[in-house]
Amino acid sequence: MEKEVASANIFPQGALLPLISARSMDPTKKKILVIDDDPTFSLMISTFLSKKGYETSVVGTGKKGLEAIFNDRWDLILVDYKLPDLSGLDILETIKKERPETPSVLITNYADIRTAVRSIKIGAFEYVTKPVRPDELLAVVQRALETSGKETVTSRPKKRHLSPNHIIGEGDLAQQVEETIQLVAPTSLSVLILGQSGTGKEFAAQRIHSLSDRSDQPFVAIDCGALPKDIASAELFGYVKGAFTGASRDHKGHFEMANGGTLFLDEVGNLSYDVQLKLLRTLQQRTVRPVGSDREIPVNVRIIAATNEDLSGAMRNQDFRQDLYHRLNEFSIKLPALRDRPEDLESFAQYFLDAANEELGTHARLEVNSPFFEALRDYSWPGNLRELRNIIRRAALLAQDESLSPTHLPSDVRHFSVQGDIRRSSDPIDLKVQQEEREKQAIIKALEQTRYNKSKAARILNIDRKTLYNKMERYGIKG
């Protein structure tokens, strides 16, 4: 609070201060002010930006930074978060008030999303963390300078609309997820979405995209688990004519298709190790090289990845690159399982029923206090929202213009009741153990039905083969 008062009162309205000493600047070049008390870092940044054609001036304290801001015009201001006399956030507030047309970027050692979000809410164009990669900083500088004299990204009205395939939910867990999405969406941070199959990871990714400044650009989703290993690179990065047998023409990869927008990599843990290496290089260099080509193509893509696996364990087993993990996991969101959010069951069931009625031309009705809804409450939902949607669509088709009843439910849902299990047992009930046992039995049943054909069993279970293998190993299922 003392810092905030100090920064607000350093320069009374209309006060004129002496110009800080600085070398004569070329009026044809963009002027960048660097406010940072680390002389080594400041020299490195100043030298790098000068080589890129920018005029830079460096000051080492917040007070000198404010003097420079008040006494000169800048095309961009880079501000360190932790200064010896003021907070970088105090500087940002002054810039927003006194120089709102000037974009600013916060630089800090502390990779704290709350600081990042607060800086952006205050008015910063972007947020980068030390150690700063020169290529990343240059990209941020270039984008920020494009906003000079224009309405900045942070001053645009927030897009609050929902995609037609997204519903938030009303419970505390759902609201926490939505608040987190709204915090990270306006930033450029890569996001890793964690959650079981069917929890709505792609919907969450679409929500992040729709609330970002890339919302009018492409959103491209790809299921990494469905990519055959021999063509994964070609699908992600593209290929040129003649690159391999059957390549009869040039083909754009998913990165090029998503250029300017968002690329969603679902089940990213399924990528092979060599494709992971190529992906890491693409993220670092911000370019793609199509298969069979020696040409680098610049891309500007925000990455949102998702997984239902334990990538930490995959890294320990050297199945997933640690450096790629940290590139993807600049910020993470954990989506709760449906069984952990029973208060959202009614809103999701009604939402899926409305969609099913429109799709199927039916007029089925859901009564919250009916035996049908009680059966939904008792079920453990191993397939989460995806399973609920499928069950509601099936019920709507069977019910047509009637109220939904238990007879419209699959037999396994109709006969499963957590409450019944509790009443029949005097032992303490562990719902997680029950869920795992049910999942194990479902896998065994699918394997038996398909005579242990893993691909067919995975399709029946609505999971990918790698996930099936992991679960078989986890539950000790042979085959």
C-alpha cells in the first residue's frame, strides 16, 4: 500500500521534471525503455534489441523509470517486477494512467500466474519470465509495438460468450475452473489441461481460445492418440510433394492451419519420442519444417495441450521429454471428474437433453425428482461428461415425447447404485476404490468381447490404445 501511495504522489499533476540524460535517439527507430536494476541483464537486453534495429534506454530504479516516462515518449516500456524502490506493478499503473497509448511488458524472476494476470489487468501487454529467451522476447516486442497508437488488447471488452458446445456448471469446482480459465485466457501462456477421459478438456480449450485475443483466428484440435506414428510428423508439420510414397502434392500441417490462432493437442502423451523432439524445436524456434523440405515456415500459434495420463511418471520412464513438458506446462488446469461434482449433474443433463431433442426431433422431458434422475445421481460416471451425453441422447431417442424413466437407461446404469452398495455393506466405503474396480471390470469385459483385440476394446471403451495398455498394467490385467 505504501508503494502504491508513493508511486501515485511522486509526480503531482502537471509537474515538469528534468530530462534524464540519454544519448540522442534516431527518430526513425522505435524507442524502448528498459527499467531493470540488474545491469548484466539490462545490458544483454539493450544490446540484443539494438542489434534488431531498436533504440533503447536503460534505467535502474523505479523513480528514474517514472522520470523517463513523464519526460519522454516511448514506443514500448519493459519493466522489471522487483525494483529496489518500487514494484513493477506500480510502474504499470502509472503507465496506464499517464501513458495509456504506450504498451508495456512486465519482466520477472517469479513465474506466478497471479502476478501475470494482475499485470495484464493493470494494463501490461504481456508478461515474460527470466531467464528470458531472446527469440521469445523479440516476438513479444514485435507484437507489442504493433499495438502502439491502437487500442490495446487489454482494453478490449472481454468476450464473455460461451461456445455452443460449452457449459460451465454451477458448483464450486466448476466455478473455480471457469475463473482459472478467465485468468489465463488473455495471456499467451501455454496451457496443459489435466483430467480423466470425458471431462471436457477440448471444451475447456475452446473456452480459453474464445476468451483470448486469438478468438477470431483458427482453433485447430488434433487427437495425438489417433495419429499413426509413421505420419504424425507429416500431419503436425506438413509435407511437400514427393516427400514420401503417396505424397502427390504439398500438404499443410496442423501448425500452419492454426497459424495466428490456437492449436489443441489432445492426449499429447501419446506422441512418440522423436515427434516430441520436433515439437519442442517448433515451439522454441516458432517455425515448422514440412517433411521433405529444407524451408522453415514461421508460425504464430498458442499451444493448449491435454492429457489423461500421468506425464510425471512418463518423464521418469523417459517416455516423455522433460523439456517439452515444461514448455507445454507454463500453466495447468485440472478438470474434476463428474462424480466429484454432483451439484452440476442437473444442469449438464438438461443441457445434453436440450441438444438431443433438437438433434433428434424429440420432446423428451427430465424431471429432477424422478427415479431416472435418482439413478443418474447414484451412478459413478467412469466416462464422465461424454458418457452422460451419450446416455441422455439414448434416453431421449427411446422416450420420444415422454418423461425420461429408468427404463430408458442402459442396464449397467440402471442396476448400479452407490447408495445401494453402502446400505448392503457394514464396511467403510471408498468411492475411489469402487470406481477403480468398476473400471477394471469394464476393461476385462471389453477385452473378452473382442477376444483381447486391444484396438477394438479401446474403441468400445472410448479410450486410445496407449491408455488401455496403461490401465491394463495398472490393474494387473493380462492379455
